[in-house]
Amino acid sequence: MNSKIINIMWSISLIIIGIATIILAGANNVAIELPDFAVRVLGVIDLVSLPALVFSTVKKAKSKK
């Protein structure tokens, strides 16, 4: 794969995980009760973007060697 595509994939997956984490942690700190559906959707988004982050991080690490 092209290193530009790997960098874009890494950036997007990192941003998605960060946004989902900020929403969940922020709601917990402010004591806002999120609906169960919203929590589950954010969890699924985290689980989907995590393998993409791992894949792109490994590809980035291998390409530097």
C-alpha cells in the first residue's frame, strides 16, 4: 500500500477513536446520562476503528525499517 494511504488511514482512525473517547469520558465527567443506544454505537465505532489503527501503525512501523 502507498504510504500516503497508510498515513491517512492512521490519522482518520486515530481521530475517530479520540472523538468517541472524548464523548464518552466527557459525558461521564459532566454526569450526563447518555442513552444506552448511543453508548453502544460509540463502542462499536471504537471496535471497528481499532483494527484499522493497529494495521496502519504496524505498516508505518515496517515501512520505516
